[in-house]
Amino acid sequence: MRFILLVILCSLSLSVSAQWYKYNPFRKHERFPQLAVLNDNSIKKLPVSQISKTRITNATIVRTPYALLLMEESVIKTAQHNMRFRVYNSASYNFSDLAQMYVKQNRLSEAKWFLLQSLQISRQQNDKRHTITNLINLAAVKTGYGDFPQAKQDLIEARAIANSLGLTMDVAAVDRQMRYLEENKTKLKTEVRYAETTDTDAQPVIK
């Protein structure tokens, strides 16, 4: 009998409190009021930052003749390397880059020579987009020193290629150059500057 009672007591899990004699299930427990939520207004005390309305102006980088000379030598060296190893497509772009450098210095005769080299390679490589660009730039150079008939022929050829490829933006560029050519036929031609000479008060060339 004792063994049975022991098993029953062990099977039951009873929580025993040392203060069991004070336990009164019918006593009402006192409920304390909830703590009030604090309002954190510390962020309102921070100063409001104001973004200054500063107008950003475009910086003008003035290239010195020495810097232009270094750029010219670097591009020429790259073009010679590409021609030596028969990377003709890259060499064509090197020549057109050189031509643009010479145009900015109003050295139109040198610009024309390098544009002709670039144009010849772009035609051989069937690079029509670059051919169109070369023809437009070549027409701008010829317009600069007054060779209007040749410039017009280059523009007509560039427009025909652009039309055949459906390049509307290139057609628009050719049309702009054509209008510039027509508007400047009556003006005096620009004095051509060579490598060993300087030119003052030259007529700008449209790009």
C-alpha cells in the first residue's frame, strides 16, 4: 500500500510553496497603474541644418602649349604602335584624335592630313560610323580655310552613307554643317596655320 502511495505521489507534480499557509485564492490583488510612456523630445532641440544654395560653375582647364605637346607626342606614339602591329581600326581613331587637337590650335593643314589618313583606314575597315564622322570633320576643316566645294562634296557623301544606314542623328549633324557652310561662303577664309607658325584672329571652325 505504501508503495502504491509513493508511486502516486511521484507521478503527480505539485508545486509547494514555503508560504502556503498565507495563500488565499479569494483575496483581491492590488493593481498598480501602468507607467506613463515618456515623450522623447530631445531631437527637437537639435539645430536644423540648412543646405547652402551654392551655384556650381564649370571649371575651365587651360592647356598650356607644353601640355598640348605632351598629349600630341603620346597620341602619335600610340598611333605608330597600332600601325606597326596592324591594329588599323584603333590607329584610325588615333589619327582623328590628333586632327581634333590640331583643329583646336587652328593648325588646319595638319588636321586635314590626319583626317585623310583616318578616313582612308575607316573606309578600308568598313567602319561607316567613323567614316561619317571623318567626312563631317574634314568638311569643317575645309570650310575653315575656304575650300567650300570640296567641303560640300564631303558632306554630301556623309549624308548619303548616313541615309543608307538610317542614322537620323548623323543626317541632322550633316545638315547643320551644310547650313553653316552655306551661311559662311561669303566670309574670308581662315589663314592656315602650320606647325612652325602662329595664327591670330582666326575664324573658328564649327564642330
